[in-house]
Amino acid sequence: MRGLPSGRGLVIGAALVLLVSAAGERPANRLAGESSPYLQLHAHNPVDWYPWGPEAIERARREDKPIFLSIGYSTCYWCHVMEREAFSDEEIAMLMNERFINIKVDREERPELDEIYMTATRLLTRRGGWPNSLFLTPELEPFFAGTYFPIEDRDSQPGFRTVLNAVHEAWGNRRLEMEERASKVAQAVRGYIGEQRQPAAELPGRELAAGAITAVKGGYDGQWGGFGPGPKFPTPGSLMLLREAAERGDDEAGAMLLDSLERMGRGAIYDQLDGGFHRYTLDRAWRVPHFEKMLYDNAHLAELLAESWRASRSPELERLARGTLDFVLREMTLPEGPFKSAIDAETDGEEGAYYVWSGAELRAALDDEGFALLAPLLGFDDEPNFEGGRHTLFLPQSLGDRAERLELDRAELLERIAGPLERLRAARRERQFPLVDDKVLTDWNGMMIAAMARTGRLLDEPRYLTAAARGARFLLARLRDGDGRLLHAWRGGVARIPAYLDDYAFFIRGLLALGEATGEAGWLGHAERLAAEAGRRLGDPAGGYFLAAEAPDLLVRPKTVSDGAVPSGNAVMLRNLLELAERTGDPGYRRQAELGLRAFAGDLERNPAASPVLALALLEARDAAPIRAAGSARTPVDGEIVGASARFTGPAVEAGGRPHEVRLWRPFEVRLEIAEDWHANANPASMEFLIPTRVTGPVRSVAYPVGEKLRFAFAEQELAVYSGEITITGQAAAAANAVRLTYQACDDERCLPPVTRELALEP
């Protein structure tokens, strides 16, 4: 399937670059000395490529030539096509070398350049994608842009030869017009991504976060889960906000989250044989993926699956979370411990060749019994859904529903299909494995460290905790410059490029997750040191952080807060600061977080759907207890305020239901003893964003007592609260060993951060 230019990918492993290049026998150009697999792909082009840097820029100014800037990445299909068609063509290369200074950039190594020049392309063309192809003045201001260009004119699309001639003519004959245009575009870029915001006078209210939740819900696809039509991406930031809303008692948000995760897990976006998620699908139903596998998608989705399993105890969510991280350990982990960046979407120029199946291939791999069993389970009993008469593998029904149709329970079905699935895996392993981008990026590794740590803790899986710790130790030891400052990228023993905001934000988040999961205080110390370094290098006194440090070759220092394929570094960093404030008791972290939230309040108000993780940070800031200065009254420890216990109160009862559903339930009770002068919100809570006391887990028919009505200074109406001793009753799965209790303890002046506690169910 061929889709949009902005997502198609080719991953190039270092050892295979020369074999992959169609012109590997040509002399090497300057890119041969670069560590990026993407840049090395172009190392034997006849184009006189430069990496971004002073040598290329000074030559452009000295010779008074425009710059051709090409930005892409190693898993970009159309980047590879343009390398094969245009940049390997001798005649095209001659035109480029005579008329322009040609610069290649790996967007994953230089995200600040990608942000600046993708913004310019969108302003110039109203669209974007990779490869991003721009022409700049020697002062680095863009005046013409596009994405992928074929060599020759095609339908309404100009060919690259036509573009090169037209830009050369315009620069030679209408120079002043081009420079004026470039100046206007540069000014617009500065205003758009380097905007100096007017901070809000005070911390925004919860209503801004409520607007973001409403906006995210408004984009939900009620038929297939996720958001919007195809092409369809996982959008982890939106799912994170739904999860937080669900934790606060929003059942609609919880249903949307679970449906989205389960639908993705049943789709071909999830590799049904070896685990792990592909980057996106072209269709609404998650069945026609773009086959590249990115580290960041698998990190965020694994963590979301584990967190959602904690709430639902769905065996499918646990299977998907484990399948994703086991895939990462098997295929995306380097021997030293860090994690690789991506796995290719194609083999020998054919997208999905490793993953899709013809009917003949499926019959050759399976015996008749295995084919009959798997065909309806994995969707190949229907017409082929991929080009060339081939099938992607997906689950038209859940495993539970399929088991019911076969009059089996889920465990029996899994046991029965294990052998045929292994035969498919064995047949697939005979194929050429896609190439792998093995560079180590600090930000993406930080995401996976957090996922391994949190999932390891939730699923009680030591292998994941060990992997998280190994990855963190590698980054701390190897991604440092001579002065000990964090670096962005490592490959083949060489670390380079000063760290960006996302490196600090996601690595700190990983360290905090490791500290929480292991109880080892050293991880918190590393997180604090990196937070201080980020503030010195990238902090904005007006609030928030710049993406990169100041540099003379940047048109602007980007400072953004919108989420994309990954959550915004600024939003993640603000959440880190709030967690550091809670963990350390240092009020300075809280002040920094609130300053950033005030700085970005206008962004959240203008476009709430674009910044769900910022909305999440705002909710957490509004929940957080005030941090008291040294010497002031001590904030009580939670256990001193609310005592809680849970126990079964009767025998199990038969509840019927389908084979894969819980059939036996036992009555239980949870007892709370709330200290004098403290209270917790009743359920339901009296105001939309108060956190109700709530029992969750494998439970049903939960009954909450009626709260007593009290009046508080911060609310116009009386609020229903619990105080003293209360009892909550319900039914729990007979096999359950614990339930979860969520509440927020408050006195007349303050509220402590909300607490979720696992309560063991006593027999």
C-alpha cells in the first residue's frame, strides 16, 4: 500500500548501507563519516552532500548560492524512493552540485531543525511530510518547499528536474522577490514556534483541562476506537488523558480508552505473531498498517496497556503489554542494554514483505487443521486486504468471543493455537528480516525505560525492571560529553549532539519510574541533577523550556507544547517537576511547574485537543498539595490520615456470563477510618473535578455510603464528604486477591495529592 509521504519508511542498518545503495560503487561523499544510518544511506550518491554545519553554510555565503535542504529519517519510505530515483541520478546530481549547496539532515538527530523547517514547509505549501525538501537563502531563510518530488513531471506534480530549473531561474532573475519572500516566511516561523507568550496571571483552572477532555472525546471513533479516520495513529497523549479522566471516575473516558487499546490489539497494527506495534494504519479498522516499528510507539502503548490492565484486569491487555515488551527485549535491545530506534517497514523496496501473506504461503506453512483453526481467528478466511492479493493478520473477533464460538475457554483456545502460530513464525523467520536503525536516542530510550519500569512493577515482571535499569545505566555512563552534560544520540561507540528538551524530559521520567518501581533513592538523585541541567541550558525565565540551546545557525529557538506522535517535551517536563516536588518536598519544583503552566495556558485554551498531556499536567498541579517551606508545619503522612482494609464477607456466587468472563463473585467490604479533622470526597463527588472515593479492580455492584454535607471556603455549595469510619460494599471476582482504593484526603485548608492504594482482600 502506498500512502502519504509523511510516514513511509526505510530503515538502514550501518553494516548494510553500501549493499542497499543502488550506487554503492561510487566514491563516498562527506556523509560517509556521519553516524546516522539515514545520512549514510546517501554516502555514495553523486550529490555533493554536506551534513548541517558551518562548512556548508559558509560555502553558501561565500559562493552566494542558495541551499537545498533535504530532511528525512531512516524509516521514511518516500525518503528512500527519492534517494533511489533523484539523488542517485547523475544528471540530477550535476544540476544540484552546480547550482546549490546541498545539505542532508536526519530529523531524529536534529529535531530542532526539523521543527523549524517543517513549520516553514507547512506555511509555504499548507501541507507537510518527509522527505522535507526546501530551498534556503544563504542566511538560512526558506523561500520554496515541498516534500517528495519524482524526477520528471507527473500529472499535476512537478518533477525534481523542473523544480531545480525553476528555483535556479527565480534565484538568478528574481532574487529580490525570493529574498523578500524568505524574510516573510522566516518571520512567520519565528512567530509560530518561537512565540513569546504572555503568561496567565495565575494557575489556570480545571475548566481548561475539562475542555481538553471534551475535545479528545469529540474526536473518538465510536465504531473502531482511536481517533479520526485513516490514516490512523495511536495518539498516546490523548489516550493518557482518557486514562487520567477514567481514574477520576469518568466511565465514558475509561470505556473509550479500553475500546481503543483492545481494537488496536486486535488489529494488524499489532504484530499478531511476534508482538509490538507498527506506526499507524491507512484505514479506520487498524488492519492495513504502515509496517515500521518505532521504539516510542511501543514504549507508550506498553505502559498504557499495563496501566489499563491494572484497572480492568483484562487478560487481553496483559497479553498485549507483555507481547510488546518481550518483542522489544528480543528485537530492539542492544547487548550493552540500550534500545534501538526502529525496524524497517519494507524489505528490498517492498513494503510489508516480511509481514504479509498470500493464501498459498499460509497453506504451505500450516497443515489443514492449523489452517482451519487460524483462518477465521486471524482474518485470512476472507478476501485479501493488502495489495498483491495478500493478507495482513488481525483478529476479527476477540480471543474471548472466538473461544465462546468454539465452546472453549480462553486458556484452552490459546493452548490450541500455540502450535500453528509457531509454524507461522517459523515460516516468517525464513524471510529476510527488515533492516534495523540501531542508533540510541536518549529521549526514546527514556520512554522505554519508563515503560519497562512501570510495567515491570505492575505485572511483577523482574525482567522488565532489569532492562529498565540497564538502559538507564547505559545512558548515564555513555551519553555524556566531557563536562558531564547529557547528549542526544549514540551509535557505534560515539555519542554526539547536545541534549534537547525531550531528552531531559523523557529520561527524567524514566528515572522517576525506576525510583518508584525499585525503591532505590539513587535514581531520584540522577533525575534531580538532570532537571537542574535542563533548567540551566533550556529553561525560559518566562516559563517552560526551549527545545534546543541557543545557536547561531537557528532561525529561532522552538518552544512548543503541542503533542505529536510523542507527547510534548514541555508537558512531560512540567509533570516531572510536579513529581519531583512531591518526592523531595522542594517547593522550587512546584513553582517552576506552575510558571510553565501559566506560560502555556493560552495554548491550552486556544486548541485544547492539541495538548492533552499539558491538560494532564494541569490536573496534577491542581491536585497537588501546597509544598510548605522549611520550618513550617509538617504535612502528615497519608497513612496517618486514612486507614483502610478490605475483606471478603461471604461465599462465592455463580453469575453466569460467557466462557471468557468472570463467573464466580464474592461479596466484599472496604472499611476506611479517616482521622479527626480530615475528610475525603463522597461518591459521587459534588463537583465535576473533585476526586470521588472509589473502589476499582475486578469488582462490580459497588455501593457507596451517602456523604455528609459540609461547607468549605473554596466552594459556593455544600459538598458531600466522608469522615470518621465508613464502609463500602460490592462484589469482587472470587479469584481476586486485591482491590484498589482511590481517594483524596483534605482538611479545611488544603487537599493532599490523590492516593491509589492496593488493598489485599482478606479471606
